[in-house]
Amino acid sequence: MRLLHFDAPLHLNTPGKLILTDFRGKPIPPYAILSHRWSDSETLIEDISNGKYKEREEGNRKLRFCAKQAAKDGLQYFWIDTCCIDRWDNNERSKAINSMFQWYQNAARCYVFLSDVAVSSATDASQRSCWEPSFRGSDWFKRGWTLQELVAPVTVEFFSREGHRLGDKASLDQLLHNITDIPLAALRNCPLDQFSTSERRRWVGNRRTTEEEDIVYCLLGLLGVFMPTTYREGKESAQGRLQTEIEAASNAPSIIPFSQNESFVGREAQLAELEAKLFSNNQTTTTLAIVGPGGTGKSQLALEVAHRTRLNNKNCSVFWMDASDMDSLYRSYATVAQKLRVSGCDDDQADMKQVFKRCVAAMSARQCLLIYDNVEGTTSRPSGSSTTRAADLADFLPHSKLCSVIFTTTESNTAEALAPQNVTALHKLTPDTALRMLQNRLTTPLSNAEQQEAMHLLRELSYLPLAVVQAAACMNASSMTVQQYQAQLDQHKEASLTYTNGSSKGEQQESGLRKTVAAALSLSMAQVRQSNAVAADYLFVAACVDRKDISLDLLEAASPQAREDAVRVLDKYALVTRRPAECALDVHRLVYQALRDRLQVQGQLMQWTQRTIKQLLQVFPNDDHSNRSKWRRLLPHAQHALSHSLADSNDEERLDLASKCAGTLYSDGRYQEAEELDVEVMQTRRRVLGEEHPETLTSMANLASTYRNQGRWKEAEELGVQVMQTMKRVLGEEHPSTLSSMAHLASTYRNQGQWKEAEELEVQVIETRKRMLGDEHPETLSSMAYLASTYRNQGRRKEAEELGVQVMQTRKRVLGEEHPSTLSSMAHLASTYRNQGRWKEAEELGVQAMQTRKRV
């Protein structure tokens, strides 16, 4: 849990510095918590790390209010959701949604900031008649999430937009009861188990939420239910899952993040085959695989098996694992570990690999069905074969005859490697099944005459489930009849005629599916452009980045609402999958490929890629450690766009993005990937700007640093000497970039044991930086730390210790005790103590540095 505080009393003219402290692994101090409605100008966690929180007018108003009120109540720390949750960290956000009720419940004070209740003075605030009408009509009471924020805390205080106190939950209980219909006993903190589940569910009443599923999710804390959120499932589906969780309290724990598909049709033979094979291996885990081209319904078939197993076997746990990439798989295991209450799952300092091992052991000890969906992306080795992917996944599988595993994949080789002899292949639907699927998806029933027309349409759609779903969505959204849709589809078929057929049978099948999806996509996009032109442009941006977890920040819009409206249009046409909790969206593989093919044929792919690179550059962060969650989510998109643009291009925006990506890859220790981009940037800048241009020299210095971190000392030294000499001549001996190049070259010397050369450069850098930047500047301290290291490696322990202590103490004061540079200086000083045989001091400092690094 993160908490905010100001490092000095908050006065109007002399505001202190806002500090965000991470309390993972530490006792959480008393804190105040804010309940409010979001605006378009909220302060985000990245605004605090980069110091721009004052620029957010509405967010800054709430920050200052909450800090001042907490100080009045004797509380140093306070919590505001937008500022204290890293929205870029999927693991953290998912955990936060399920922890929110507890956080409000544990708060020492809860302040409700009513932005739509205005009170001109404290005198008016004391007169209830002055504010009660607007208080009763406040939109805060209509929110779904208000329910837990009103019931959970012991004390809840209400404030006007100006910060005037109106009363609290105790003094206003009758008024609150009249407005919300929440029983007085609940408002007075009576234990929730005194109210029936059905009664607590009724409290949500006529409340509204931005996302329809949130009207269900906001009940989780009040009902004591842990349930993964799955936005886009719909309110009814979420209610069904909630009811299942409530009823299953006495059954085996399970996690299926999607409700049973009431529109599921067909696949009866494959369904029976899979159910018959479950738990059939008497020696070890039963492994099964479902394979088929994209869009044929593999996940839907696995989901049906999952729900039927849970319904028919109350003692069997069923866990759905997103195996589309390693991050998603880790998140799935973390959720299961929490559900099974595995030791260490709630400890942010725990070794997660060990937690996952204990999770696998816990699953192996009970009857379990695991579904691993979309396995083909699950590998830490991007170029790995199907065999290596299977080996990677084997580390995560239970080994017990009590367990069965079902994999879904598009790759036959992967399916064979994962489940030899137990592969179920999916192909297109039968005509009758496709018709039933279409009928189930349409909002208006088909007449007998229309059913005949529908059969012709389904033949045109190759009986592909994905195409059927999109056709139904388009007809529903555009109020088209089957006949009208068929006529329109014929006009858009030319969009699919440009795709060549593959040589192999599999390639021909894939080509046919792409043509089918392309025709349906062309028709849907024509309808989308008529209703919202921005939405159609968003699809082209999505085609130029990685197709999964596309952040809405990459989509330009006049306002957040305009962007949300455009995304909802795409969702209504089933062209994207929204991820509201992550502020992101996904695009199906076949739709994604059809979009790229369309842009390629129209000669617009490079144009849209350049436009996307420009937008990426605006939102991509620098390599500061506080931005790591953000860059890790944006990196796949930036790398995709860069890899599909001209590498030898003189486009400055492309070079800037490549340089930013290289910096973040370097910070993550991915040196080989960083090197490839560094070389590309350096060569282009050399050609375009010349050998002595500052940006060329910077790119050369970056590459030298990457060489150094790979232990390629000779290459690092040659490039470092060249950079330093050129910078001295072009920029001057005291220029900051020149000093940096000297410091980096000294590091290269130090790592080769060239102590004399390293010391000479380091002393020169320190003296110049002290004179120009001051004794406490971070760069001055870094150069002092390097000199201390040089002393230590020469056996000059006394000098190393004196300098090391000075650096550590100054960094603690200037940068904070948890800053990476502070932790490095602690580790280096511990090393100095160790070389002196001062084991106790070395151990204490080393343990402190290690534990803080694990946490931070």
C-alpha cells in the first residue's frame, strides 16, 4: 500500500514537497482516505513522481484539501486512489480492486469530497438548510463504489467543494438513510454478517457506474467475496459469477473469470470427447489440447468444459489461466495463490517463484481442472520452438493423477508437444450450428424466410464463429436485416480479393479465413466511420502496435469522453475487446491481420505507422525507475512500431523513440535488445548529423554503456575514449556531457582493473562537478561513489569508507532512503565494511539494502 504525505506543513504560500511512500513489508501507519468522483483532471501516480501534480487543477485541489484535513486530525499520511495505485501495473491494480473495501475499513478517517455541493462559508456550512438540497442531489450518492466507501470506514466525514465540513456519518445518519436506503444499523457500523447476502445486494439499488459490470464488482467487499474482475462480460454475466461464488462458499475453490456462455452452441462431439478424457491418467496429470485456427471457438469450448465440470463435480477446483504471455500467466498464478491462501501470496517481499511452486503443490494435492488459454505466446524465449514452449510451461504444471489440464492453441506442433495423443482439432461450424449461433446473437429473431437468407450469408462467412459474431454485432448496431447485410457484404468482398493463397494446406486455410474476416471487417468499418470517424482511425492505430493491451493513451482524442465514446462504438461492433480496468483494449488476431493487410494494400501502412510512432513518443516515459510499470506495458507497442518502420529512416521522431526504448531496455537489464537499437540510432545519427554532433556523441555513449554492462570492456573503452575526446573538443572540458563521458570511461577502466587511469578521471570529474553543480547534486554524489569504489578495489579502505559514508548520508537526506542510488551506496559501503572484516556492520547494511530493493 502506498501513502502520501508532505515533507513540511502545508501552508498556502510555502507548500511542502509531496512524497509517495511504499509501505509494502512495513507496518502501515494511521492514514486518512479520500472518497470522491473522478474528473478529467485527476492527479495520477506518474504526476507525483515527475513533479507535475500541481498542473492538475482539480486533482491538486483534492490533494491539498486531503493533506490539510488529515493534518488537522493529527494524521501525517493520506490515500487517494488516483495517486496511490499504479494504473500501469496490472498486478497491482487487480489486487487493489479486491482490497479496496479493506483499505477503506482500516482508514483512521474517511473524507468525502463533494465537488457538486457548494457552500460559501463556514457559517453557511453550519446551517443545514443552506446545503441539504444540493447534498441530497449530489452525484456522489448515485455511484456504485460509494456503497463500500460509505459503509466500510468507521468514520466518514462530508465536505463541500470549498472544504467546509458538513457533518459525519454519525450526525447525518438519518439523512444518509433517507438518501441511500442503507439501514441505519449498517451506517452505524453493525457487523455486515448481521445482514443477509440478499439484503446487502439490494443496497446497490438504483446506483450507476461507468462500466456496467462495476455495479456488481462494487459489492465484492460487502459480501466478502474474492472474484477476478472481467470487464466486458456484462452486468448479467458478472451477477451470475457473483452468485456462483456465493453458492460455492462451501465447495472447492475455483476461478473462472467468464460466465458460462448462454449462446454456446455446437461442438457436442468435441465436448463429449473432452469430458470423457478428464482425469483418465492413473499415473500423473491428464493433459488435453484444443487446437484450431483463430476465430474457431477454442476458448469457448474450453469455457463450457470448465463450467460443466464445476457444476457436475462440487469437489473439483477449476482454475482458468491466461497463458497468452508470461506476465499474464504470472498474474493468473498470483490470483490462484491468493484464492488458495498459499503462504506468501499476500507478502509483496516474498519470492514469487517460490509462491508459485507452493501454489502448484497446493493444486496437485486436490482434484483440479486447469485451463491454459492461448498457450502459443507463453515463452520467455521469443524465438523458441513449440518444444521449448512446452518445456517452459511444464515448470508451472501440477503433477498429480488428481489433476487435468486443457490447453488451447492455434499451433498443431505446440498442441502435440503439450498433450500427445489427446489433441482435439476444431474446424468450421456445421451450417445448422452456425445458424443457431447467429440467432442467439441477434437481438431481433429471424423469420422463416430470413433463415434461408441467413444460411446463404453464413456460407459466405465460411461458418467461422468470429465472422458470425461480428456479422451479428454489425446487424444489431446498424439495425440491418440479414438481406441488407448480405447486400452490403457483397459490395465489400473486393477488400478480401487482394490476399494471395498460401502454398500449404494450412496456409490456404489461414488465407481463406483472413479473406472472410476482411470482408466482414470492411463492412463493419464502413458503418463505424459513418457513426464515429475517430473510432475507425483508432483501428488503424491499433494495427500499428502490438494487438494486446493497447493503452487508450495511444489513441488521440479531443477529450477523454470522446475517446471512450469511440472505443465503445468499436466494442459494439465486436471489433475490439475492451479492458476498462487497464484503460486498454485488445484486437483479435484475424481482425488485426486484416487491418494490416488493408493498410498495406491501400499504401497507407507506413503513413499510419509513422503517425503511431509520433503518438508513442508523446506518452513513452523516460527510463527513471518510477516509470518502469508504464514502460513495460508500452515497450511491446513501441518495439512493434519500430520494427515495422524503415530502420535507416532519417525520421527524428523514430530515432527519439528508438533511443527511449533502448534506455528502458538498458534499465531492465535487457542489454542485447538495447544494443540493437543503440547501434541503429548511432549509425543513423552519424550519417545524418555527422561524427561530432552532440546527439551522435550521446548515442555513442549510450552504446558504450551497453557494451560495458555486457562485460565487453575493449569495445566499451574504444568507444568511450572516442566520445570523451570528441566531447572535450566540441563541447568543452566542463560540459556536463563531457563529464559524464569521463565518468563512464573511468567505470570501464575500473572494471578492467586499470585503477590509476580510473582514479585520475574520477578525481577530475568530482572537482569539476562540485564547482559547477554543488556538493549535494546527484551527479556529484555518483562520481564520489565511483571514486570510493576505486579506493576500495585498491585496498585503500579508510579512504573508501570515509567517502562511502559521506555519499550514503547525503543521498539519504537528498534523495530519500529508498531511492535506488541510496540503496547502491548502502551496498557499496557494506562491501567496504566486509573488506575490513567488520562483518556485523556489513551484514546489517547489506540486509537493509537487500530487503528494501526487493520491496522497491
